[in-house]
Amino acid sequence: MKFPIKQSKKSTKTALIFLDKNSKAMQSEKKVDIILSPSLYWFREELLPVKGASQAKKLAPSLFDAVIPEGTYSYLAQKNGDTFWLFAFNDAEIAKAISNAGLRVNQIQNIYFAQNECEKADKALKVNENFALVNNEGTISLLPLRYIAESMDAQTFFEMHKRSKHKISINLFQNTLVDEKQLNRLIAIAIVFIFIYLGAYLMQQQQFKKVLTQQHALNESYQLPQTSFQLKGLIKALESKQKRQLSLRSHLKKLFKLSLKKGEYIKKFDVNIKKYTLEIVLKDAKHAEGIKTQLQKSSKITSAKVKKKIFYVSGTYE
Amino acid sequence: MNNINPLYLLLFFTSVALFMIYQTSNMEKKTAYVIQQNTTLEKSGQYVKTLKDRWKNPKESQKRIDAVLALREFKAKVTQKSYKKGIYHIELKELSSLQLDKFNNKILNESVSIKKMSLLRNADKTVTLIMEFIL
């Protein structure tokens, strides 16, 4: 049972739906306010020895216990003068009725009980061709229209009167694959994971900062350049210097170990990293060739001459 | 109704949890990479330090050269020691061939940068040795 979708006065984008167990599917993309038919909830008005609605709500299950069929119910209590209005409703049943009416959960803006919204009605409110809402000594109920002498259009009534402040919160997600408890458990697990990994992340971040500081300290203590490219360049330059020095020592050793005949000696000797110059006093000028051959094994001879039994030779290291 | 579908909530928190797992793992990788870099840097640093100590440490190099020159058998032979524009110049005179051999053994085994070495045999068979070192 439903009203055709009409815009409510409150908002041009919100439609008003009277939702009954037998409401048929409809097509709408608009936001909707729902007024629940008395067929979707149980109502009692009681005088209770409690002060507030929250205390009254605690008593509601026992008060409805013998009245309503077995099932899972949510309860609501409202203070109304000296008495309390108590409601019992089955979330799953309401969710099913909403689903049958072709409505999506995110379309629904507010849900109200007909009990609250029809309180001011002094006539029966015709909801469709067969039924009307009637105020029977303060209790709104749904009756066949044929028993009612005078009625007014419920749609018109609802448009003329503002909605009450009594919105209801209903768990409408009854049709999900897992029930709410399981969902909440999974959400809790996800939150626990978030916190665990947040903690791990923060610790890891600290560790990261620490190793970066260590890296900085290493650079400082060894006076290393900032980039790995520069570091490679520095190592290459130092290795090259070491290689040149070791090579020079090797050349010097070879020069000192030149095989000379008895009475022959080096008169003058000049060596640097790249080249050398020698003046060797010979006994026999022919021995110059032998010395030259020895020198050619580790260097390139650039000039070699024998003058007055002195062998003048110079060369470069490759 | 402004209720949020718990499935969306679950999806949201699961996404956040997965994001946190990803971020943590990412941070772990970054840290491991920097630790590895530090190990390499430590090795490179020690290697550079050794090379610098050997070949690019002016104070230490001069100390090593002076230590050889200060040996009893060479001390009296040193006629010149001078430093100019990063070059340390030394001159030893009247070295016997035995002394020359010993001096060469000592100085060539030291970690000092030799720039130049000159020998001149004197008429009395002694040797004048001139060396230049890069400091």
C-alpha cells in the first residue's frame, strides 16, 4: 500500500511513501520519507513507574512479550504526557517491505510511525481504495474503508501537517549476505589491523629515520661526497693514484736491478711517473744493446745513443 | 535514513587496512634498501679512508718521509728538506751504494706519493739523491 510519489512540502526532492506490508513495487530515484503503516509495528500506551523514555524502553520487551508473535524486535519508547508510547517493530520485516516497494536503502531519508504522524487527525485518513487510518482512542490503526463513514485523503493530510520530530532509526541492511554481527566483527578485525599496521608503520618510519641519520653520519665521518656517482669518481681517482705509485715503484726496482757488467755503473738517473732518463757508463759500447733490450721490456725507448762509452737513454712508461 | 550500509563500512576499513599494510611493507622495503646502502657505504668509506691515508694525507706522508730521513744512517746525509706548493723536496749527499739500497728499500715501501727521483754518481763513487714527493 503506498501513495503515488508526490513531492512533500518540506523538500521538492523528497517524496512521501505510506509503507504497508503489501506495498507494491514502484520505480523512483527520488529521496523518500516513509510513514510506517500500523501493520508494520505494535503499539502500546502505558503508565509506567519510570521517569525517562530510556528506562521505559528497557521495560518494553516484557510488556510486549505476551502480545506480539515470536521474533526479533526493536523497541522504542516515547514520553507522551504522563504515559509512555511504546513501539515494537521487526527491522527485517520493515526492510523487506521497503525492498518489496522497490526502494533502495540510500533513497530513504526518514522513517516515521503513523502513530506519531496521524495524532492530530480528527477524521479517518484514506490511504487507498480499501483502507483508512483511524484514531481509535489515541491509537492509530488501519481499518477497511467500508466501516468508515467520513474520511479525508491521507496524502492531503500529510501535506498539510509537518512531520513530527519522532524519526525512527531502523537497521535496514537485513538483506546483506552476512548478518550485522558478523559484519561488525569483520569491521572490528579490519580496525584492529589498521591499528596494528599503523603502529608497525610508525615504528618502521622511526627505523627509516634512524638509518637515514646513520647514513648521514657515515658520510660525515668518512667525508664522503653526497652522490654515489661522486663517490665512484673519488674511489676511481684514488685507485688510479695508487696504481701509478705502485707502477713507479715497480719501474724503479727494475732500473736498480739492470744487469750491468763489472765496472759499468749508472752515472745519472732521472725518473718520474711518466718517463726516465739514464746515463750509464759502459765498459763495452756493444753492451748498450743488451741494456736497451732489458729496458724495452717495461718501457718504450724514445732515444738511445752511445757517446764516449756513455749510454744516454730515455723512455716513457706505457 | 542516513544510515551507512555496514558493507560499505567494512569495505572502507578493509581498504584502509590494506593501504596501511601496503604502506608498512613499502616503508620496510625502503628501510631495508637504506640499510643495504649503509653497509655498502661503510665498506666504501673504509676503503676510501685507507686509500686517502696512503696517498692523500699530507701530514702523515711528511711524517713517514721524515721518519726515514731521521734514521741514524741517513740523518747526516740530508742536505735539504723543503716544502713548496704541495711538493716536498729532499736531497741526500754522499750516500754509499749500500746506504742507497737501504734508503730505497725504506722509502719505496712507505705509502708516500713519489713525484720524481734523481741520482747522480759523484767522482768518489758516492751518490747524491734528490727526491720530490706530492703531499
